Amino acid sequence: MNIVIVDDDPFVSMSLKTILESSGEIQILDIGKNGKEAVCLYETHRPEVLLMDIRMDEMTGLEAAEIILKKDPDAKILFLTTFLDDEYIVQSLLLGAKGYILKQDFESLLPSLKAVAKGQNVFGSEIATRLPDFLTSANQTSYDYLAKGITEKELEIIHLIAEGCSNREIAGQLYLSEGTVRNYLSSILEKLELRDRTQLAVFYYQHR
């Protein structure tokens, strides 16, 4: 089985490479350190499984997964993270990721990779026991946004727009260019089927 590893901690990436390749069942095609590299490496290698962290600089794993799965709905993405975060888990499900396991649950990694490669959905033991609660009691506001494909970064921008920030102010706070903010805004309006930032602000306060 061939995979690509993406994690912002090079020590973690190299440790995973060494351990997984020592099994004799895994070939590591490449290693990346952020979501942007994940998108490029997936396009280059088309791995059987993309093993990826969530919180990373420049672009999160969730944002990368959204881009990859829009282009290739059959992509098999397994998230490996230290964060047992309800919103992350729900969003990974809605995006179409194949699995979500914790780095602490390391002994399940190889079986999880094998299962995902076969098209199965995999969740770590701590997560699987909580899935019913996630799906029935997840914050409805977050679900409303996630169901429309709004990313974590877009949620930040929506919040700042609702507070009355200009594109320049948003760019300064989020370390983005004004052009990038404009692109994000266009994408947000299209996803939510809204006309302008005033309607977006109203939508935000209606769904808080």
C-alpha cells in the first residue's frame, strides 16, 4: 500500500515513515508539512491513502481535504491528530474523510490504514463511542455552516465581517492579502447563496 504523510512536525512524520515502512506493507511516497503541500502531493502521487494532521500552518488538514475531495471524491483521507475536538470530527465526516484517529491510539494506525485503503470508514475507539452524541447534539450553528461547506478559515472571516471589519482589517488580522480575502468572501457568498456582506452579517447573527 502506498501513502503520503502530511504533518507539520517533521519528527512525527519521520517517525511514522520509519515505523510504517518497517512493517513491510507500506510504501511512503512523500511527506508534506501543511495543507497546501497535501493538495500538491495528492495531485502528484494519487496515493492509496493520504494520512494527514489537522492543525497545520498556511492551510489546515480540513481545508486541504475539502479541496482534494472536491476534485476527487474517491480520495481516501485518514486524519491522524492529537485533538479530540467535536467540531473537527463532525467536519471531517461532512467533508467525506474516511477516518479520524488519535496519535495516542498508535497501535490502531496500521489496521486503520488497511481498512481505509479498502474503502472502509475508521474512527479511533475514543471517537467511535462518542459518534452518536456528535451526530445528535453537535452545535446546530456549526452544523448549519459545515453542511454548506464553510471551512474553518471562512468561519473566521464571516465572524470578522459580522463585527464590521473591512477587507483590509480582515487581511491584517488573518495575515492574508486583500485579494485573498475578496476571494474568500466571494466563495462564502456563493456557498450561502447570499448577495453581499450585509446579508452575510444578518445571516451570521441569525445563526449564532
